[in-house]
Amino acid sequence: MMNTRRAGFTVLELLVAMGLLAALGAFVMQLVANSFEMYRKGDSRGDLYTNAQHIIERIEEDLVAVHPGPDGRLLLEADAFTGVGGGFLLRMVRSIPHGEAEHGVLRKSGTSTNLAGRYSGVDPGITARGEIPPASGLMEVAWALLPDSLDESTGFMTLWRGVSAPAFAEGGFFDVAADETRDAAWVRAHMQPVATDILGCWLLALAQSSVDWDEELVLDGKGDATRSFPNWDSTRGILSQRLFPLARAGSITVPEDDIYPRAVRVVIQVARRDRPEAWLRTRLAETDDVAGFTTTRQLPADTDADQCVKIGSEWVQLGARSSSDASVRRGVRRSKASYAGPGTAVHVGRVFRSTLAIPARRSFWIEEENR
């Protein structure tokens, strides 16, 4: 009798085959997901690098051109604006880029009998150009960092830049009469936004007697005269000695006593506001020292040099952590401990640093030369 039974797979074989296919499919899906994640991170890093590099290069371009002569000036004020944590104001007198003869507006200055104008970065028109007094090759530049004007609670900052010529003109950045009005509203009225998506930006100046940058200590407001300075006054007579230990009474009228830092370090932390690395899982009150996150996987690792993250508008430094919780040190980088509710975005971004030697630097100041 002929055997009509057909050869086929047993149920066990089918189950094994299906399991292998499922495992292979899961592996392929994970591989694709990891590839997309790597692409996303690479794309984000590229954007962050481009943004940070643009900012650093523009600040360095101004610092390199600082004028070291009797009419020179470099004034850096950390926390320059009341109620604005982390903001700064940098003012300087620098040479005009490419010279006054190549400047589209200032090359026409001084051709009118009415010299009552001032160049503020905007072309005032053909007639008004001549009413600007001759710039004598120098202009004022100011940089300011402020919280975003639309929603300060996000923790993101905007960097502003302004120009003014001639140097020391009425209404300019060194007009003493305007010192009392230099607040956030003044910045937004006299300067133009340059960059956004900034978590923090700090400038540190290194004096000849400084032994180290001691960056974290200085950013936390715990520096002294042996470290770098978050404030600098080239005249030594504008800032108080409390803010600038090298200050001397009456020094503003003595150009021979002017000093400039050996180097300036730009530290900037940028992020994508639409891509926070985590969110708060639980509330964080002003006195709490442990924060609950949706995940700590994308927060800085224990071995990373930079352990600071921004929760809303407050900087915290991470400590011991689990998969969803971490101890936090409050009040770092001169920010104030504040309440943050569940769902508050936690941003890490990336930190970029650049150290620039200042051509206008003075190796010695007058009291050391006379020893």
C-alpha cells in the first residue's frame, strides 16, 4: 500500500522558526532605531557646534581688535542686570573693521557742518551720514546676554551685540549719563540679537598674577585674585574693588595705569530647546537635594567633566544617580534655587570652550613697574 503522508514541519519546528524570525526582526528594528538615534545625535551636535562656533568667533573678532592706547577700554561685568541670573555686559573700544575708509557709513562721517549724529549699527541715510563726527578709527562694541524675552522660565538666553561710533559719543556705550539705565530694556532698545538657544555663556579674564582658570569655582562666584576674573575693568576706576580686586581709586583718569588680561576664555553651553534630554518626574522644591527625572540615560555620565544641567531657569550639579533619580547641588553658576514642577524640561546641550590671547594685554601695571 502506497504511503500518501507528505513531509512537512512539525509544530515545534514552526515555533522555533518563528522565534528565530522574531528575534532577527527585533535585532534589525533595534539596529535601525540605533542608526536613527546616532543620526539624530550627530545632526544635533553639528547644529550645536555651528551655533557655538559662530558666537565664539564673533566675540573673539572683537576682542582681538581691542584698542590698547589711551582711548582704549575693556569693561566686563558678570551679573550686570538686576534680577537676571547669568547675564553679562561686555563693552570695549576697538578699531573699525577693515579701517574707516572701507566702512560704508563712517567713511562719509564728518562731512556736514552739523556734527550731532552717532552711528549705531544702522545706516542713517546719505544725508545723516555726514552728521556723524569723525570716528578716528575707533568704535564701541557691546555684548549682552539676557533671558529670552518671550518666556524667561525656559532657561534659554539670547546674545545681543551693538556698535556705536565715534567712541565716547553722547548716548554711546560708555556715556556715564546712561549708566543708571543700562538694564534689559536698554539692551533690547540699543542692540540687536545675534544668537539664541543658549543655556549659558560666560567670559573669564586671566590676569598676569592668576595661577589657574579655576573655571567651576569662578562660575559659582567663589573665585579670588589668584584665579581668573568674571569681571574686568581696563581703567581700574569704574568697577569697585569688591567686583574687581585690581581696581584703584581715581585710576580712570590715568591711562598709563590701564590693564588688559593675558587671555580671555569663552565658555558657552548651547542646546536644542525642542529636544530636552529629560523632564522632571516629580516636583523640585527650593530645599530639595534629590531630583526625579523621566530618565537619566541622556544626562551627563559620572565620568564627564561637565556635570551641570539646567532645570527650567536654574543650574544644578548632578551627584549620585540611579536610572530615574539623582542628587543635585543647588545654586551653582550663581543661579538661585527655585521651584520646578513635574514636566519641567531638563537641558544638557553641549559645552564649548575657546581661550584667546589678547593682543592688547599689558604684562605689568604701574605699581609693579615701580617696585
